[in-house]
Amino acid sequence: MYKYEIIIYWSNEDNAFIAEVPELPGCMAHGDTPEKTLKNAKEAIHLWIDTAKEFGDKIPEPKGNKLMYA
């Protein structure tokens, strides 16, 4: 399991919860609930890493082993 920071917040503009993974540029997800958003963010992390591996891009090391909720 990867231990990247995940920030979850409510977006009035999108009318959904948004998850950002700051250590992986462009890695984001959304959902109707914080729990669904977290699940989607974890899937997005795996897809981001799989894509980086496919193209030979560098994969950043996680800065810590924390999950943040906002």
C-alpha cells in the first residue's frame, strides 16, 4: 500500500467531495461521500503509478505515512 498524503474537501462548485494527492501531480478524485472519495483517491494513486511505470516516469517516494482529512 502506498502512503501518500490525501487531502479531502467539499467543493461547492463541483457539488462533490474532492481528493487531491499533492505528491503526485494531477492525481485527484471525487465522490459523493468522504469514504467514497477516499476509495476513489486510492484507485487514482494506483492508476497514476501504473501510468508512470508504463512511461518510465519517476515515481515520487511518499513523504510520510499519514492520511489527512480536511
